[in-house]
Amino acid sequence: MPAQNQPTQTAQTLRLPDWLRIVLIGRNPKVTLARIAVLIVSCFIIFKFILFAIRAEGISMLPTYQDGSIHLMSRVAYLWHEPQRGDVVSIRLAGAHMMYMKRIIGLPGETIAFANGQVLINGQTLDEPYIKFFCDWNLPPEKLGPDEYYVVGDNRTMPPQYHEHGIAKRDRIFGKLLL
Amino acid sequence: MKIIFRLVLAAALVALGIWLWTVLFPSPEKVIRKRLTELARTVSFSPNEGNLARLADAENLAFFFSTNIEVNIDMPGHERHVFAGREEITQAVLAARSAVSGLDVKFPDIVVAIAPDKQSAVADLTVEANISNERDPIVQEMKFTLHKTDGKWLVTRVETVRTLSILNFEPLRFPSIVLT
């Protein structure tokens, strides 16, 4: 007799309590499954085509963005309007695995120069509240073409030769940093 | 149910056939990607690698290039360097290997464009070089021109791509660590 009772006992001991079953698989498993499928498809679409998670490496965007910090970038930010001055953007190299994170300071057609650390746009000083560190750059004027943007990091304490910055073509701007 | 099973089986067989075809007859893009990844692995070396192994790797590197290879390195803020021929490249690589204790090179993005004649190709790629005891990696976009010679894709030209260009810029008067 004990041998006959054993399977029933095992099934009973394996059966989850109702509350735990509801927490884990919901009241209706089919609906839960459908929800999971929708969630997976949504995440795939969002993180493949709309948002991009990136990790900042290096010190060129200090103090605005810390080395090693994680951020979200929008790939659709510039579908309806062109990049604006002050936007922090990612500039692609050959692909999207490694990109530069820089701030746009110059727009197409403008002339950019640096004089004693101050950015001059068409000869006028640009107000940059995000710059917190001392900068003494002096760079001659650069005239931007119709699809060119001037990008630079917020940390300009090092000599300009050590800081990756300059003119980026519009098609290299991959997305805009959201947070 | 039987029809569904047969359909699923047929689809699986077709998928298997396509996979086998791509394994046995890889596309030129795939071959080039694989070759460039091998090149990155050959350039890399660990700090505890022996001198003989380093020498062997540097000599193996020559087989990735054509005899008339030209390497043109022009990075912002650094002096321009041009190397021509396998011998010069091997010497430059050996010099670089003696200057740093270890190097890990990766090509995280490789974009290949094959010419219509299928005999030459251009690969635009990102180089990520991590030097031992250096915190930040060197990141540089480069363009590799390849030519098919005796069934093998050989690199004929390597040049740096200026992702962010600056027209009026004074270079620093010392060479890059990659090139010394």
C-alpha cells in the first residue's frame, strides 16, 4: 500500500502553493506567456532601433559624464529635427560598438575658433555653463560645411592634441544622449 | 498534424542546408572578417610571451600583407608615419613590441565592401588597442584595402580614417606609442 500512495504524495509535495503560483505564472498561464512574448518583442524593438545603452569610457566628458557611467541614447532623436548646439551625441566610427561621446558646439555653415579657452562662433563668444574646468585652448577658425558639426568634450583641461574633437559629418551622428 | 510535422522537418532541413552551404562556401565578406580577426590576434601579445614567440608572431604577420603593402598612419596630434613593404612592417611591429609589455588588439566593427570584380575589397574598421598597464584603450578608425592573390585575401594598404577632422592643427612632436 505505501508503494501505491507514493506518487500521489510526491505530486502533492511538488504542487506550489496558490499564492506562489499566481506570483510566478499568473492566474492564467496563457495570458502570462503572451505578456512575456510582448515584453520580449518590445524590448528587442526598443533596444535595437530606438534606445541604445552605452557606457562612457574616459575623462573627456567630465564633469558632466563620469568615466564608467551608463547612459541611454536615442537613435530616433534626429528623425524629425536636426542636431542642436549643446546636444551630447554619439559619433560612430566604423560601427556602433565603439563611439565617441561629444557635445555639439558648432552647427553647419558656422565658423568655430578657440581663443584663450573660449569658444567663438562666427566671432561671438559661446556661453558654456557645462564647462567647469580651466581651459586655455587657442585654435584657428574652422569653417563648417553644409553637413558638418563641430563636436568636443566638456573636459578641456588637457592640450587639444590629446583631446579627440573636431568636425563630424552629419551621417556620423548616431544618436542623442538622453540620460 | 502529420503535415505540420513534415513542414517543420522540411524547414529544418532547408535551414541545415543553408547553414552547411555557408560553412563550406563562406562569402568573401565572411572570409575577410575572419582574416582580419586573425590579424588582430596575431598583432596582440601578452606580457609573459617569450622573445621567440614574439619574433614568430611578427614574421607570421607578414603573411597577412602583400609584398607591396603600404601603411599610412596619420592620427590627429601625432606625426605621420608611412611604412612600405613587409620587411618595414615586421621591423615596426618588433619595435612596437619591445616598447610595450603587452598589447591586446580587437576589431569590434568591421564593415566590408567587395568590389564588383570580387578580387578586391575595402574594410572600414575600428581598432581597439589595450596596452598593458595603460588604463584607456587606443581607439582609431582605419581603412584596409585587400586584394585576392592566389585565393588568399592579402592586405595591400592600411590607412587611418579621421573620424573627427581638424584642418588647422599642429601635431605634437613625438610619435604615438603604437608606432615607436
